Amino acid sequence: MAQQKTGAQALNAQLEDKVSRSVALLQQAVRDHGTVTYSCSLGAESMVLTDLIWTQAPAIDIFTLDTGRLHEQTYTLLEMLERRYQRRMRLIHPQSQAVEAWVAANGINGFYYDVAARKSCCHLRKIEPFARAIKGFGAWVTGVRHEQSADRAQIPAVEFDAANGLHKVSPILDWTHDDVWAYIRAKGLVYNPLHDQGFPSIGCSPCTRAIEPGEDNRAGRWWWENTDSRECGLQSRARPAAKAPA
Ligand code: SF4
């Protein structure tokens, strides 16, 4: 976990250099692709990128996916961001009829009881809205970093995202976890208080939990789908209570 503190601090020269290169990439993306949007997850990296975009590359659009199941702290964070920067973030919602049909078929928390249902919930609350959100843009910005996974270690800063049909720009690839928090502290940025309670990443409330020291960062997501539990046929001790009757 990060040891988050707020209060103005100077950035070291190495981080200043990374900031400059990240800003240059964002500004170049606008020149190269015209319309650019940032898919803001509202996690720690997003606080950095939102700050860089709204202060130094304001032509870039920012949106976030409001799945309808976010933590209350996340909605409060959204409001704090809008107040701080005096800008409105574009909120993309799932299609209401799709949500209604899914809940009618699976129950309000049906994602806990069936992997296919969980994936279809993610599809209608995240994947379809994301595709809608980036439609018509020349490029989209991500907050991925090289050190986050072996796959992400291979990502170039700019590439064509063939699956979505537009360019993808990753301006903070070479930032470390400590860089992200050093920037947040130095600038006194707002961030989700759940990070201080053991949440390395923050998604939908029912599908994200805090992690224990030593656990993988992704262990807090869809934890009931734990591979070991499935293989031995036992339910995870963290599995939610039994499904309510239909
Ligand atoms: S994370 Fe959970 S609540 Fe959110 S879209 Fe996926 S299954 Fe649904």
C-alpha cells in the first residue's frame, strides 16, 4: 500500500522529467489525432492524469464509466475533482434496459453466483459503455504503467488499438507506483480514501475488496472466483452469503 500523505512537496528531477514527457505525449496526441479522450478509472493513476490533462492538455476529453455500482467514496471523489478543476467529467452510464433485463434474469447481485453472469454484467456496465464513450475519437488515453504486469511491460506509449479502431496513448508507462504517489502528495491532489483502507484499485463496490499485506494487487477483484477454491470445490471463505430466493 502507498503511504499516502498530502501536503506540498517538491518533485525530484527524475519525476519532473517524467511529468514533462507525459505532458508532451498528451499534447502531441492532440496534434496527431485531433480528438482525444481519456478513460478515467478514478484510481490513483487517474488523479495524476486528470491533473495533467485538465491543467496542461485541456483539449482532451475525460470520461468515466458510472456502472451504477460504484462506492459512495468514488462519487464523492468525482464531485471533489469537479470542484477543484471547475470542469465537468463526462459520465457514461450503461443502457438502462440492458441493466433491467440483467437484474431481472440474475438478481441484483447475480454476479456472485455465476461467472458468465459476472462477465455479462461487466459487459453491459463497462465494455459496451466504454465502446460508446470512445466512438468518434481519434485516440484514447490510458493510465497503464509498465510495472503493473508482464503484459503491460510490453506496451508502447502510442499504438493503434485495432480492437477499438483508434490510437491508444499511454503517457505514464514508465511511472512507478511511488512516482504516482509522490506526484499526488506534491500537488496535494484529491484521491479516493479507499486507497488508505487497503484498496490498491477501486472498481465496483460489490466486486472490490481491500487486500491483505503481501496479496497480489488484483486479489481484491472478483475474489470469489478464486482459482484454488474452484479447483478444490470449496467456496472461498470470503464468498458472499447464499443467494436469496427468486
Ligand atoms: S465489476 Fe461487478 S458490478 Fe461492476 S460491472 Fe463487473 S460484475 Fe458488474
